[in-house]
Amino acid sequence: MKRIIFTVTNDLNYDQRMIRICTSMRDSGHDVLLVGREKRNSKPLVLKTFRQYRIKLWFEKGMFFYIEYNFRLFIFLLTHRFDKVCGVDLDTIIPCLWISKLKKKSCVYDAHELFTETPEVERRKRIKRFWLRVEKYAVKNSTKGICVSAGLANYFKANYGKDFLVVRNFPVHETQPQLQALTNNQSKFILYQGTLNEGRGLESLLHAMKLVDSKLIIAGEGDLSLQLRNLSKDLNLENKVEFKGFISPAELKQLTRQSYLGINLLEARSKNYYHSLANKFFDYTEAGVPSLNMNFPEYEKLNNEYNVAILLSDLEPKKIAESLNILLNNEQLYTSLKQNCLKAREFWNWEIEKEKLIKAFNEIT
């Protein structure tokens, strides 16, 4: 049995990808510890089959948060035994690399996103240069690289000459859902699940809802939480838009099954989003729910396999509204997409994908 430590900067309860990864590695016979951070409003940890630990911090955002978290993570890794450590994204990788080198252990870099091209980093040139140096150091010095899409793997290969294993964000496969009965629009609600951050098309989505006869539920929080709630009020959408905040993965799964349409909108100007392959795309499909996504390479390729979504070329609110109204009112198209979701979910599931991850970790010496 090998002891593996995974490191993230969230508070663990809502990170579905890491819950899947850690559960699978624990089920394959490893001793797994997932390390994150404890926020002031964090709820008690939900017990899992793997071990969890949250680092308490003084700072919750900004430069001082990153400095403090990485310092405390460095001390934590220094004082805890492990055989392999996996730094998830650039904001946790440096302590993992340094301590693994000190202890002569393996370090895996798991890139859930193209951190240097996120909107929050990309527009700040000095900050971007710093993270680019971290990225180069991480890719060159890690034992193994893992990422979530072929687009990200191509980026790392082209820029650093290193092969990354692609492990996609497929959900855990469950019993096939029943097809929803098509009723009037009052029962057809639209769901956005995920972080409320810049570049996710949420402002455009709210403007589009002025032209859509349905309810929108937003499940998640982020940097734009207050701004989006204020925009909803300014647009007089209080009766059409509901902000759920953070909800547990189990509650989110149930909410997704009940939804009529799923939303996954992103800005093309962000290379991170352009090459992304979001959890929510597969979560909607697993629930048998057609979705509205961007016409980016990864989504286009998957939609060519199984036509499960409508793809948008831009975030103009009128075009978003037109696509939503087509899905809400064209029962023949909607039923076809839904049937395709039920076919695709048989192949786009974690039970198949996790074998690549387990094999990769077992091969690391």
C-alpha cells in the first residue's frame, strides 16, 4: 500500500473531481489523504473512504492567501510521510515539488485548468509572468503530468515537450434516469452549476433570461456572487432567477436530474476556457439533461460523437435566448438530444476513465 497525498486550495466538500479521484485511488488499495483549506464559513467535512485534512488560514484571498497557504502546506508535507504527492493546479505545486525532492519521492502535477490563462491571471501581465515561471518549473520537474482535456495536453507538449495523461471529468455512472415528461414551461427550469467567476458568460445569461419564459437556478458561489445577484435585481429577474449558493454534491446531483436544461457558457478569449472540458458538461449528460455549451474544440468533438447539446459561437444574449427557447419549445429536438445523453452516459463515465489514472499512479516509482 502506497501513501498518496493530494493537495488543493478549496475546502474539499464540493470538489467532485477530487472526491472521485481520491475514492478510486483508495478503492485500488492506496492510503489516500486529500489536503485543502478551511474557510471561515466552511461546513463540517463530509466523511469519505479516504482521509481529509483542512489547513486553517488567516487570509482567504489575494496574494497573502497564496503565500500563507503554500507556506503552511510546505510545513505540512515536511512533517507528514508520503510515497507520492500530487499537486493539483499551480497554486499548490511548489511545496509538493520541493518536499518531494527533499524526501526523494514522486511528485505528480495534475492540471485541472490552464492556470496561466484564466481571466483573473491573464490580464495582469506581471502576475502572469510569475505563474508562467511556476508552470515551466512544475512541468519540467514533476514526475508525471495529468490534465483534463486533449487541448491542455497539446499545450503542455507544444510549450514544454512533455506528455500529459488526459483523465477527463467523467461522473460516476448510476442507474439510468427516466425520461422526463414534457409539460408546460412553468415546470422546465434551467440549471447552471459551478463557480461564479469571470469569463463564464453569466452576465450574458442573465440578460438573455429577459427573453426566456422559464426559471434559471444557479448553484454555486464565486468572485461574482454579489455582482450577479445585484444584476439580477437590476434586471427585475427576482422571480425568474434563484441563487442556491453552495450545495452538497448529493443535492446537486438530484437538482441536475430534475432540471430541464443545463448551462455551460464560457468566453472564447480565455485560452483556459477555450481548451476546457468542464465537469458540468458530463454531469448534465449523466443526468440525461441536454445542455447549451460553447462551440469550442473539446465540446465540438464530443458532440460529434453523441449529439447531446446545442453549441454556441458567441455570448450575445439574444443568441443565448434563441437557443434556450428552441430547446424549451422544440419537443422533437429535445427528446432526440435527451435520448443521445442516455446513450453517451454509458461511455462517458468514471468507471471506465479511472482505470487510466490508477494505472498511471501504479507505474510511478
